[in-house]
Amino acid sequence: MTITPAEIRRALLLGQEIAILDVRTEAAFATGHPLFAANLAHDRIALEAAVRLPRKDVRIALCDDGEGLVDDAAATLTALGYSNVAALDDGLAGWRAAGYELFQDVNSYSKAFGELVEARRHTPSLPAEDVAALIEEKADIAILDARRPNEYATMNIPGSQSAPGAELVLRAGAAAPDPDTTIIVNCAGRTRSIIGAQSLINAGVKNRVVALRNGTIGWTLAGQALEQGADRHAAPGDTEDSRAAARAVAYRAGVRHISPADATVLAEDRTRTLYRFDVRTAEEYAAGHIRGYRHYPGGQLVQETDMAAPVRDARILLADDLGSRADMTASWLAQMGWEVFVLDGGFDGPLETGAQSELPPIPAAQRYKRPYEGTDNAAAAMQAYLDWEYGLVAQLERDGTHGFYVI
């Protein structure tokens, strides 16, 4: 069975569930793919399909770029019980021939959304040189790193503290209790610093908030030294004010809160795909989580939505015993066009314990080498990555399928 580029585009425009799966290696996927395509390499389908494609009759469109991988991928999915699998007519060559856009890199639509947020909200930022000068003069600043803790430990801005994405609203008050302190949010490139800084602004923090322009890439290209092996973590500072502020942001974005009983109704709806994520820290998840919820830290979920939820226009339900992290995460997912809910309660019943079983890592030979990871990236590759991000807003407009909005 085949599906045309126009039929895929129609499904996206009409908000119909569809998983566009590029079955090449991640490295090949990063050379170019449709905006809402997700990478699921043909030889990893048996490992990942049950987690990433929870509904067996969801519409699936498979593509490659002439490598001949689609037939094998379709056979594997069919053997696993998936019943609505089609091949993109003439693969990516057919997509190009139809005049449709191909997006490079990974997590492309999340990154494009981040660029759209900056363009529409004019999220303030400072270049590396200015931030380095503030550090040198011991200015009243707090630098919060919005990446995963392991990324932070690999390399970080000197003096910064780890405060992963969705934790920012929870931890900013403790990290910078004086409203005269300037908060600087950084990541490795652009997206998580933009989203992180704008999250604090949206939540109405009293401090001046800026992003570190171009993250650790910009820092490195400016000739500044990075710190390695740091273990400074911003302390939790959960308050009623922070919870109320996060809920207000979610409300503005159209996020709905539902009860555990309502959540059961969603889970029993076999006509729709439902992704359930616990957006707290890994330690909190291991200590006790609601059965059926996978762990995905909120800030990373916004960055890696295609990896976590490859079925476009599925439903997403978020759990968080404090609420603020789920609310902030949901506010961004809603703006990215998802039907997203936040669970009210659910943590007072029996909870499962233990860390989540992770999917096996992608073999190094198949993995896309991100220009913003590690400490050994060529300057030309880092600059090319930034130049690509700068062009994403215009490419979104040419593509025309995203449905994003910015509050």
C-alpha cells in the first residue's frame, strides 16, 4: 500500500493522526526529512515500536531516500500487528517532486518552534561576550543551565547551575531570590535557552531574564572556556505562587486539567493514540510513579517531541505531583499544536517504583553527531548549525503545515 505526499500533507493540515516514519539511520535522517517525520530506523522497529507507536491501527507512512529499506520496515511492523502501514509514494524523491520542504537535523520542528517563539516574543538574549564580562565583574547574575544534568556535567558555563527545562519555574526563585538578580538561561545551542527564558518571562518572574545567545556553541565560538565536571544543581523552590503562575500560563495556552477518572476514559478510547508522560526528575520517578506513565523530563519533552511522540496529532497527558512542571511543559506542547492534558492528582494511590527501562542506545556508526554536544566540535560545524537554525522560521512559512501559535 502507498500514500502520496499530498495525502500526508492533507492529514497534517486536517489534524488527523499520522506517524511519518523515516526508516533510515539517524545520521541519514538528519540530512533531510519532512517537518513532522520521526526517525525509526528499520532495524530498531522491533525494539521501539511498542513504546513509540502504542496504537496498532494508527496510520503509518514509511519513507526512505531510495535505500530500499521501506519494504523490510513494513514487513516488521505488520508482523508486530500494525494494520495501517503505507509507503510514501516514490519516497523522499516524491516528496521533493511535489515541491514540499525537507528539514535537516533532528528534533527539527521543536527547534523551528523555538525560533518562532523568539521571533514573535522577541525573547531577550545576551551574547557570550557580554555574559563573560558580567561573570568577570562579579555582577549580580544567576546562570541556569536548562539541559539534562548529564549534559551539564559534560560542559557548562563557568559558575552556572543545573536547572533542567521544566524545573526552571520551580527553581528560579531559590536560585535568584533577589528580584534584582539577572537570570541567564543557557543550553547547548538555542532552543532550550529560548524556551527556558521565555518560560520564566511567561510565568511573570520579577527578575530580568535573558537567554545566553547561541548557548555553549556561541560561548565556544567567542573563544570562552567551558567548565567540565560541575555538580551544582539549583535547589527546588516550590511555592504556591510558582504553581499558580505555571497554571495561569497553561490556561492561557488552552491546556485542560483532568481527573484520574477522566484520564481513564482517555486511556480507554481506542480510536486515539494517547501518550502518558511523567515530567518530573528521574529520581522522583524512580521513587514512585503512576503505572502506565513513561518518564520524560518536561524540558526535554518539548525539545524532543518527535522522539517521544512520533504520532502527530495524538493526545498527550502529563503527570507531575507538584503541577508546575506539567503545566509549563503542557503550555509549550499546546502551542506546538498538540491536544495536551495535565493530570490533577493521581499520586495518592498505589505507585510503582524503580527506574524506567530505557531503549538501547543507537549505535555510534548510525547516530547523528550533534554539533552542540561534547567538546570536540569543529567551529565550522557549530556555525553552520546556527546558520541553519536562523533560517527555520522562513522554512516553516514555506512548509505551511505546522499549526504553531505563540501566546
